[in-house]
Amino acid sequence: MAEQFGTTTQPADQAVVKKVDPADLNRAWWIWIFFNLSAFSMERMQAPAFVYMMSPILKRLYGDNDEEMRLALKRHMVFFNTEPQTGVIAHGVAIALEEQRANGAPITDDMINSVKAGIMGPMAGIGDSMIPGTLIPILLAIGMGISANGSPVGPIFYMIAYPVIILLISRWLFMFGYRYGMASMRELAEGGFRRVTTSFAVLGLIVAGAIGATTVSLVTPLAYTSGELSISVQQTLDGIFPRLIPLLLTVWLWHGMRNRGWPINRALLMVIVVVAIGYLPGFLGAILNLPWLTALRIF
């Protein structure tokens, strides 16, 4: 009868293929962007945010099966912690695995969580090297260069460029993980997480060194005088090693923050103290008209 009216019916045992919609992927990604550190705890870290990110995906795949929904929520509440922007490749892979599982693939809870754990650590290392160690210093250097003469364009440039670049990177990695699934993990493993991390770390150090050499300005007015002979300490140092004093200041701050655990506020305070001690004698000497005190000025 159905064929008589030009329609066909599917066999009752034919499974319906479950597929995640692009709208679900977009919503999941935006949820993670805004809520990646929500309900953060030392026990589960980012797991609650991960579950919230997966909610539109799980509703699409298991909305008609309460038991599978319960199991999915439970398996994604395990410990998870990564760099929020670059670690999203794990989210895409997890979505791809959930989609395969919903369509009958033999994918277990342990397999999904093992894949997430295998990706989150290396991608956190890459993100920590790439974003704070490379991207932010480069953008700040450009912004400071633009605003060297007091222009407000530098801060505006940074406030626009940083979120745009971060969102583009995060979006691409999220979709890359979903499209290629396990293949993306194998590709990253073959490419070498360690080599990528090391490359970004080296680039970050080069950028930090360039910023220290171009933006840190610290000179000394000290001079050696003997009769009519006067030798400038600053000119002598520049002839041997240009910008040596800014380099020493930068290395000292790096040593304090890296090896002594100085917070950024303490590092800034130390800079103020050092400069004040070096400049204060000259300032007081000029006010009190004491040449011998002015001669003690270091900076």
C-alpha cells in the first residue's frame, strides 16, 4: 500500500544514525569559552565545566535514553585539567568518540577518559608555552611600541588582538579534534608534543629577550674622573656589551620569579625599590644642594 502512494518504509531493525549538529558543536564550544573554570575544585578541576560543555552533545546523542545519559554524565565528571584554549582539542575528540559510541561502536568509558587524559597534559604544556610565553609578550611588545609616544592605540590593539587570536585558535583546535577524532591525537603524537612545546618555549625566550633589550631602559651617570680625564661608565659598558644593565635587571627579575617564586607584584616592587635607591641620592642632592650626595646617584 505504501508503494502504491509512492512512499517507502524503513525496516524496523534499521538503526538510525545519530549525528551531532553544527549548532550543537557551536553551543558546546561557546559554553566552554565562557565557563571553562566554573565550579572549579581541587578534586575535579575543570570536570564540571567539561560536563556542562558536553550537555548539548549528550542531549543530542542520548536524549532518548536516560541510562546512557546518566553514564555519560558520570564518566565526564572525572578529573580533568588543561589549558583552556589549546586543550579544547580533547573536547573535540571526546565528542567524536561519544558520537561513535552512540552509534554502536565498542568504545568504553575507560577509553574515552584515557584519550582525554592523554591529550590534556601535553596540550596544557603547549598552551602554557605558546600563550603566556609567546603570544602575550609579542602582542604586548607591539602594543608598547605603538604607545611609546603616549598613543592609546597600543592598549586598544592588545584588547582586540588577544581575544580574536585566542578565539580563532580555540575554535580551530576544537573542530580539528572533532573532525579527526583519534587520528588527531595520533597526528599530534607523531609530530611530537615535546618538540612543539620546546619550540614555543625557545621562541618565548627570544621574544622576552627582545622586549628586555628594546623596552627596558636603565642607564647610569657614574663616571671616573682623574684631573681633566673623565670616563663614562655607561659608554664603557655600551662599548663592551650594549644594554648590559637592562639585561642584568631582566635576568635578576627572571631568577627571582622562576627560582624564588616571586609573584609579579613583588617583582614590580623590587624594581621600584632598586631604581629609587639608585636615583634617590641625586634627587636629594639636587634639592639640598649637596654635590657630594648627588655624586652618589647610580641611576
